[in-house]
Amino acid sequence: MYNENVVFEQLKKESICVLHSKSRCLAYETYGAVRMAFELKAITSVQFNELADMIITNGINKPSAGLE
């Protein structure tokens, strides 16, 4: 079984890269990976909320993020 911190850190790095890439499609894909990790209990609800906030609130739903 994976350590939840390892999975969380990997998803966090991926989320940061996706936001820098400015790709809306990759942002949705990464959110799906985050959601799946949460459903499989690989990350906690607090970690899920942090990543979802990063991807959705500060990415997909934020026009100034410039995702295309």
C-alpha cells in the first residue's frame, strides 16, 4: 500500500505542472486522478480539498489562470 504522503506529493507536483502548462484538458485529467486517489483512500479529505482547490478554484474556474 502506498504511503498517502507520497501519493499526495506526486499529485501536488503534477497539479503545479498542469497549471503552468495552461492546459484545461490536462487540468481536468489531473483533477480526475486526484478524485480517484481520494476514492481509493490514497489521500485524505484534507489533502483532496487542498489539491481540488489548487486545480479547480485557482485553475479551471479562474479566468486569469489562462487555461485553454
